[in-house]
Amino acid sequence: MNRRLSAVTQVVLVLLISAPLGIVVTLLLLPLWRWIEASSGFESIGHAGPAEWCYLAVFTLIALGSLLVLWIVRRRRQSDTART
């Protein structure tokens, strides 16, 4: 039970940290969003900044990447403790 609670806590922390990080990275990628809109015509920049899908895409990539790293680290720890 303690392991499961630890895993859930870590996932929640990753998601909470990914949200503000995603906002900052999305804003830093303004030149990319402008290029995407200019080259494809797909609405990426509005009068108030990047479109919602830009925030969602960046948040998703950061969250999934972070969760993948967390999963790999947890599996390595489990395999290391199983060997000893």
C-alpha cells in the first residue's frame, strides 16, 4: 500500500509541476507557433497569445515525457532491489 501511495503522489507531483512549466515553454515557443500558422494556415496564434491547443500539446509532451522518465526510474529501482 505504501508503494502505491508513493507512486500516486509522484504522478500527481509530475502533473502539478508540468502545468506551469508547460505554460512557460508554450510562451517561449511563440516563434514556432507563428511559423506553424504562417506555413500551414492552422490557427496557432490569437490576439491573446498561443491557441489553447498549443498549451495542451506542450503540457501533454512534458507530462508524458516526465511520466515516462519516472516509470523507467521506478522500474530500475524495483529491478535493483529484486537483485539484492
